[in-house]
Amino acid sequence: MKKAVFPGSFDPLTLGHVDIIKRAVPLFDEIIIAVGVNATKKYMFSLEERMAFIADTFKDEIKVKVDKYDTLTVDYCQSKEADFILRGLRNPADFEFEKAIAQTNRKLSGIETVFLLTSAETSFISSSIIRDIIRNGGDVSALVPKSVSFKK
Ligand code: ADP
């Protein structure tokens, strides 16, 4: 069984994440979207909200599961018996950052990271820009799935 973990903050889930997940569905038997809990990070959305946005968006996709984790990513993958980590690449900065992490993870555990290149239509979307727009009262409905809701 080909099982992948897609780790991330998903603060919040964007159409860029959705694109990567939908395109990964045919490649794996199961994809666990693992929402990170990092005590030193400040999030805009609570863990429950971040998980609910994902669960609602993929409620009809049986291969996609949602979970949380607060350990080393490779330890989490091993606890789930997942052999692959899924990540998206948008630009050279993503590549440089992801390369070191993927090589370290493979050295630590043998787990392979599978990268999908962003689609042209969603390559500019990032959770951090979306948070800025929300903070300033803007409309993000063209950038996030319908399940992402918040009070203005
Ligand atoms: P993290 O804090 O781990 O970077 P994010 O939620 O920001 O968590 O991103 C999770 C993953 O989704 C990363 O691999 C990131 O490169 C990818 N990603 C984010 N936005 C996009 C996008 N617009 N297109 C493709 N991949 C994306």
C-alpha cells in the first residue's frame, strides 16, 4: 500500500494545497494530511479550524485523511507506516529549502519525499499572503476553498 504524508501548517488551506492534494490522489492509496503543531509558531487559525477546513474540503475523497502531529515528521511517518512525504514546489526558494529537508529526512529514515510542481494557476498562492489579506479585511474567496471560513 502506497501511503504518503503531506505535512504542513495549512494556516489556512489554500487552492495551492488543494491542487497538490488532488493531483497526488491517483499516485497513492492513502494520503494523510498532517497538520503540524509547533509550540513556537503562532498560528492565525486554531488546530481544530485548520483540520476542519481540510476535512470538509476532502469529505468525499476516501483516500484523503486528516491528522495532527507534534513530533519529527519522519517519526510521525514511521508511526503511520508511510513511506512517502508529499510536498509542493512553487519556486527556487521552495526548492532550496525543501532539498535540505528531504535529504535530511531520507538520511534519518529512508523515507522518500515526492515533489509535485505547482500548477500555473495556483503557483502564486501562499498561506502567509492570505493571512495578510484577512488581517486587512480583504476578500480571499478566489484563493481558498469554500470550506475556509472565518469571521471578518
Ligand atoms: P509549511 O509551514 O510546512 O511550509 P505550508 O502549509 O505553508 O506549510 O505548506 C505545505 C506544503 O504546501 C509545502 O510543501 C508548500 O511548498 C506547499 N504549497 C504551499 N502553497 C502552494 C502552492 N500555491 N502550490 C503548490 N504547493 C504549495
